[in-house]
Amino acid sequence: MTVTLADVAARARVSPATVSRVLNGNYPVAASTRERVLRAVDDLDYVLNGPASSLAAATSDLVGILVNDIADPFFGIMAGAAQTQIGGPGDGSGRAGGEKLAVICNTGGSPERELTYLTLLQRQRAAAVVLTGGAVESPDHQAAMAAKLAKLADAGTRIVFCGRPPLPEGDALVAALAFDNRGGGRRLTEHLISLGHRRIGYVAGPPERTTTRHRLEGHREALRSAGLDAESGDGERLTVHGPYDRRSGYEATLDILRREPGITAVVAANDTVALGACAAVRDQGLRIPQDISVAGFDDLPFSVDAVPALTTVRLPLFEAGARAGRLAMGKENPPPGGIATIAAELMIRGSTAPPRVG
């Protein structure tokens, strides 16, 4: 025999509405009452009818977290941190009482897949959607994203960007937490210039991504300010684009070394790319940092364990992900204007130093 909401209410000696409030977590309930309801749920082995509940309510218990690649620590750290706030540890009893089911959607970096997942989450009446990492800058894709997110928001879904800037059009967001990629990229290259480096190669990410553009713009700003890019065009000539992976760092660094054997430093789009760059430098019989300095971006966990430890730009990935999770759950008020720029911190380590001349 199927246990109903009314059965739970009778067992807990409360109204069905009170049971619903406890299970949905959408209304304050006295702690003693909540405990009594949850005990009745356990005793009767009651299972909330998710689809029926989502039809009755504006949204379901589902929260989608979109990532480019869950195997990439950049995305994994943010997604895991968001999930701690969305799924929540509950009260340690294993009982559900207001937590949501966080589902990781791996897009593989495909704009089409990103839209498909949003459509699927819309059909499931998702309570919230967290989109992590840089966005594709195609005007057509941005317009399609704005339209899709507006439909989700109209249906009651909370939309949070984590690690990406807001869309040029559309105001469907609860909040956008954007990393200061441009400022971080500028400070990283300024550090190399302060050491005396003048020929600096740059291994960039995919050209259509906001993260790539902003980090590269910061790098170019530093070169221009130092008078290293205005006339020679070295910034463009010594820049190679590719995926955010180790192989790209390896192959692009070899390409840059062929173009300009006299370079003394390589800046990589992220720390994973930097590992590939380091391998390429060593395979050419060169030393780090005595012959060529190498720097990364993100400060992923392995960067400090590289040999030598990697100079990089630290982004507070866990903190940003956790904040995005709280915003998605309505546990934290959005920042003023709905947009927050998260500072990037330069981490100077052993992979950068020479050459200082004069």
C-alpha cells in the first residue's frame, strides 16, 4: 500500500501543509515539528512524488550545474563547492528536508550541448541552474542563451553564472560571479616584465571563449604599457591558440620556440596548459627558469607540486562555487546590480625568475 502525504501528517500529528513545508524547505517550521515530521517520513518510508510535486509547485527539487569538463579541476572544484550548498549535508541523518538534487551536466565545451541541457532542465522545472566557466562569444549563441535563460527565469528557475561574465543582453540572472581574468593576466605579465623578460610567448585558449579573450587582453595591456607590443607586434606573433589541455601547451610551446628561439618566458592560458609548456621546454634541453620561465593561471591544486613550483594566478574557485550554490538556493543575497568581480591573486613561485640584465 502506497504511503501518502496524509499518512505522514497523521503520524506526525500535523497538517498535510506542514509536511509539505518541511519536505520542500520553503517555509520556516519549528525545529521540534520538523523533527517529528522527518521521523514520521522515516517510520513510514515515505517517498515524495517528485514529478507530481514539481507540477504542483513552480519548480522541482532539481538543480543543474553546467560545466565544460568535469575532469578538469577548474570546473570540478567549482561544481563540487556549489554542490555542498545545494545538495547539502542535511542533518547527518540521510533524510531530505529542503535540500536539492544537484545534477552535473558536462557540455564538453559544446554550445549546442549547453543549450540542450538548459532545455532539459527547463522541462524538469529545475529550481536553479549554475553555469560555470567562460562563455562562447558567438552572437547567435549569446542570443539563444539569453532567450533560453529568460524562459527558465520566467518559470521560477534561479540562474547563477560562476566564473563567467553576464550576457550582453538579457537580465534573467540572479547573479554573475565573474573572475578578474583581465587583471590577473595583466599582473602576471607585468611580473615577468619586472624580472627583465622582453620576449614572452603566450599559449592562449580557444579564441571564441570569454576567458581566453580577457586573459589575453590583460597580457597585451601589460606588453603595451611596457612598450613591447606597440610596434613589433610580438604579442600577436608569439601567441598560439589551442584547447585548455596539456597537449595544447606542449605543441604550442614548440611552435613558439620555432618562431622565436630567443624567447625567455612562456605564459600559459591555465595551469594544465603550463604543464605541457614545461614539458616542451625540457624536451628542448632548456631549464626552467634558468633558460625559460613558465607561468600558468588558476592555481590548480597540482601547481604548487610542479617542479619547480608554478608561478600562476590564483582564482578562488572553491569559494566562488560555494557562493554560487548559496545564491542558487536563495541562502545569500545577490551582489549589488547582480554582478560581482572576484579578484585574482598573483602567486610567485620557482618557475619564474631570470633573466635580469643590467
